[in-house]
Amino acid sequence: MTVSLFAVLASGFALAAYTAAVLPVRVGRGWRSPGVVRRSVVVACLLMTGLNAGVAAAPDDLATSPAILAGDLVVLCGGVVALRSARLVAHPTCLPRRIVAVSAHPDDLELGCGGAIAKFVDSGHEVHSVVMSGGRNGGGLARQDEAAAGGDFLGVTSLVVLDLPDSCLPDHGPAMIRAIEDALDRYNPDLVLTHSAHDRHQDHEAVHQATVRAARGHPSILSFESPSASDEFTPQVFVDIDQYVDTKVEAVGRHDSQGSKPYMRPEHVRALAVVRGRQGRVRHAEGFEAVRVLDSRIGP
Ligand SMILES: [Zn+2]
């Protein structure tokens, strides 16, 4: 009877380890590093599989069984805690993609596509962010830290913040093109995200132009919406962020130095998501203009 119990437990932990290793799992954003949590769960389950299988194969050696059972209990409790903050978001037909997101200022990605970035990350995709300016002229040195906090919260794979002067980016086209080309060479992305051409902010417009030039040979570029977008901004692609509106609001809130601006308020972020959601026929969405899109690179 005891042997059967340990054999069943070994099988159960082996199945749990396989599930945690293979299926994309969204770990709650309160966790510091979802990847570490995930690997820890897999390692713990594999360890308990081996121990339970060892006891099951040696029924005479029951002296160790209480210790193994205690270990089982600890790992099971840990699994329950993880399940309370984790949710399966499996996309079994969607291969992992790489995305490079390029913006002018530290808060642009959170405002323009923070929901989509969080959704991509949780679906198992890599997101590499390139921010052209630390935004010193528009909020001081704190904005560098805010960029890191926002990117960290969304779970981006990497974040580079260049030290180009904000409000003067149109004067730095060649430097921006070089930086974007470097990122494209390094990450070979399936999708590039950047500002729209229909944006009144000179920095945003300059980053759009630099990205389009640097990615001139790239098949898939989408432009996100900024608060300074002009009336000509016309999204044709929508990302359903119904599960990610709160995440987006919280990511935007990481930019304390910009908190007094009306478009940083949660109600503004939510209202725009409702408007774009209405256009996209879902509850909440982010809208993107397609510079060009190749379906085989983007996937579902
Ligand atoms: Zn900006």
C-alpha cells in the first residue's frame, strides 16, 4: 500500500514538472522573477519524483518515508501558493516570437503598448525594449529608474535606455538608426513596435522615421498610439488587453515623475482601452497602425 502511494506521488510530481516546463504559465506580477519561480517548481517536482520513485522501488526501507512525505507536503503547499498567483495562458499553436519595441521616452511603451507587451511576455514571447532618451529634460534623472521599473513590471526580456536628449531627437537620426539596427541584428525580431507617423511630438515622429529606416528590410512593423497622436492615427490592428488593463495602469503608474499629466491617470488609460476595444470588437484593446505585417512572422 505504501509502495503504491509513493509510486502515485512520483507519477504526479513527474506530470507536474512536465506541465510546468512545457506549458506557458503566467506567474503573478508580484513575483520578482517568473522564470526563477518556474524553474524552481520544475526542479522541486523532479526532485520529489526521484525521491518518491526511490522509496517506491525499495519498500523495505521505510525509515525515510516520513521525511519524503513531509517533503511532498511542502512541495504540494508551494504548488498551491503558486497556483493562487499563476494562470495557464497556453497558446499551443503559437511559437515563441521575438519582439523589439522602440520608443522615444521612458513612459512611451507603457502608455502605447504596455498591455500588449505584458500579454506577449505572459504568452512566452521575448520583448526587447529600446528607449532613445532617459527623459532628463522632461522629469530629471528619476526617469531612468522609472523606465527600469516599468519594464521590469511588464517583464521585458531586456531594456536599453540611450542617453540622447529628449525634445531634440530629430537632431539625432543617425545615432537612433544605428541603435535600432544593432537591436535588430542582435535579436532578429519577428515583430518591431514603434511610434506612429501620425504623432505631433517631434521626438515620437523622429523615432518612427528612424525605426522605419533601420527596419527597411523587416517584414513586420506596427505603430502604437501615444497621447500626442494626431487625429490621423488610424489603427487597423487590435490587441485584446481585457486581461491586462490593470497591468497597463500599474505599469504607467511606475512613472511617478509624470503623474501630474492627465493622460497618465488610470481613468484615461482605461477610457482609451475601451475606445480601441469598441473598434476592435472586444472590451479593452490597444490599437496599432500597420506599417506592414507578414502573417507568418507574427503568428496567432
Ligand atoms: Zn514620449
